[in-house]
Amino acid sequence: MKPAPFEYFRPRSVEEAIELLAEHGPDAKPLAGGQSLIPAMNFRLASPAVLVDLNEAAGLSNVTAQADGLHIGGMTRHRTLERSETVARAAPLVTAAMPFVAHAAIRTRGTLGGSLAHADPAAELPAVMLALDAVFTVQSRQGSRKVRAADFFTGLFTTTLQAGELLTDVAIPRTPPHAAYAFQEIARRHGDYALAGVAAAVAVDERGRCTSARVALLSVSDRPVLAEHASRALEGEQPTEEAIRAAAAAAAAHDIDPPGDIHASSAYRRHLAAVLMRSVLERAFIDAGRPFRAA
Amino acid sequence: MILNGTFTFNGPRQKVWDLLQDPDVLAKALPGTERLTLSGPDRYEGVMKVSVGPMTAAKFDVTVALGDKQPPERFTMQIDGKGAVGFARGTASVALQDQADGGTAMEYTSDVQIGGRIASVGQRLIESVSRMMMRQALESLDRELRSRLESDASRS
């Protein structure tokens, strides 16, 4: 299969890329790793008139730990995230999720910014960024704006990104003390689109009480979903087995209304989400408690 | 795919019924409808373009035949759509009921088969897309209903 004809630009800088995107407006699509856009074009499900290839634009793939948290450039490859020690130290949830992101070959090309801007409801990184309360920097000719992950994803393959805008940076806030993370998903084969998945970031105080619990789900809606009922049920409480079970059940019942398909019915996805939330939260709270118990 | 649901319109049943029988209103409400015309008694023909975010999943030629009409209470639809990337075929039924607060509850059930390339590539997305289109259509119909009620009120 071959894509429809398109014009191709390869800018050398972010500024040049933004100029090109502004000039061509809604006809132009930025090309990052091309692991979703190119297949869509080959199937003729997408036919942008202009591609602005970001692969030669300098300065978009830095990973740096800064005072306000970890900053990751939009063109950072999945493979870099997977192997980076800076990421493992500052955002271990990202490291935990990376092996689940498609297959090794796709991770070699795919990028963080590309995955977030594409906003596939089955993608891991949007859910991870939601759990971590990440902030995205979006640049355009009009300047730059910051968007929280919770406000960024608006629907199926749809975000608040407008024509002419580029997601250039992802900032993950610094982790509180006694924080821990876990990620799990169920797919029929490893690397396939998950039937359901859960990313969790939790923290406890000196007495082991939950101070925050952010649980994000993937593949259970048209966008990544924050399990608000789980947070509400756990925050301020001792994260006992019973509390975790109740939180997972409440979130599965009230926070999601999963779509069904030939791979899994709506009811099965809801069941999976509850099981995964329980398992992920138990693991995270055990990890979060460890430094406290050892002290 | 089976898609069922309920929706509450903020207006009386007869008005909702009239709305649902008006091709011009439906053409505006159904997302991606480029054309929808009455081609015979209780028979509509048109062109719809389904798009999801950046994906433009081509055009479908659509025919809809209404049946079992019991105004202003219930009707069924036979839906047939064909396009370069696949097809959609199925049935839907709609039932309207008065609500105590003067609104109208609509209960809909549908069973639609989707096939061709669109189904092999987009299987996992079909239900999400259908739900999204249904929600957009119903909310748009409700807006139209409210503006009709307002213009009725200002005339009288």
C-alpha cells in the first residue's frame, strides 16, 4: 500500500518547524517517529498534504533532571526512555511501562511526543503521564503554552493540540518522599494493543497512610482515564488490602464505561480493570511502605 | 456491534418526533453528513464522511429506510452504508416516552455489522467511534429542539 501524494519538509530547528506548520495550517502534520502516522497514510486513513519531519530538528530529544522535575523532549525515542538512568531515577513509572510499549522495533523509532499527540486510547504513555500529573509544553508561532496531561486528552485520537502547534517538552514533577509506582497491562500477545492497563503513582506519610494515589487506566475509554474514585477512596487512609480492593471496585464501577470489541466485551474490560488496579496498587503501596518500615 | 442507550430531550414528545423525521435536521445533526435527502416515502439517501481525529475514513453512501412507524412513539430503521474502505449494515429502533418533567426519553437499540478494510484496521475503535457519533448527534438534536421551542415561545 502506498500513501497519497504529499509535500515533505525536513526543518533543522524547532523554529523552522513551527514556521512550516504555521504556513501550511491544517494541511500539515508533524512527522515524529512515524509509527502510527505512516501506517495510517499507507492505509489511506490519513492523507495530510504536507509532512513536516521533525527528525532533524535540533534540541527536541533532551532528557534532563531539573529543579522542577524531569524534562523530556518531544522527539525522545521510546528506546532512550527505556534505557535512560536519569528517567529510571526521576520517573521510575515511565521505565516500568516502557517494555509494554509496542515492540522493540517500534520503540526504536517511536517518540514520546508522537505517542502523546497521537492519543491512541490503548497507548501506555498517555496513561503514564496522566498518573504522573505531567505538564506538556506546546509551541506555535503565537508562543508557547503549558497543558496538564489531565486537560490534554479530549477524545479518540484527539487532544487540545491545534493546527500549527507542536508538543516540544514533557515535564514530570519531582517525586515526593515515600512514593512508589507500578504499571501492568493485559494483552493477548505482548506488544499488542492492551485489553486494559493501569499506571499508578502513590505516596504514603511516615505512618504509612496514603497521601496521594493517582491511578490512570488505558484501553477502557476513548482516552486515558484518571480513576478519581480510587484516589478519593484511598487518600488519607491506611492502604490495607480491603481499602485497595474497595477503591479498585469503586473506580471500576464509576470511573469507566469501557467499549467492547471482538477481543473483549465491555463487562470483561471492566472486570480486568478492577483486577489490574488492585494488583498494581498493592504492589505500589508495598514498595512505598518499604523505606518507612526499614527506618 | 450492538449499541444501546437512552437520552433525554428537553422538550415534548411530538416536537422530538418531528425533529427525528426531518432530513434537514438530521443532516445537520449526524456528524460528517454531507448530504441527506428524502428519496422516497420514509426513505433517505445521502453521503457521510466519518473522521476520527486526524483520520479521515473516507466517504460512505448511505441509505436509511424507516419502518414500523407509530407516531409519535416508535420507529425502526434499516441502515445500509457502502464506501471504498468498507460497509455498515444493520437495524436500529427508537422509542420515545414522556417524562414527568415535560422532557422526552428516547431509548435506542441498534445492531450494526461493519466489514471491509475499515473493520480489519479499526475493529477496536468501532464502538468508541459509534458512541462518540451518537452522542454528538443527540446533543446536536437537543440543541435544535431547544432553539425551536424558544422560537415557538417568542412567536406566541
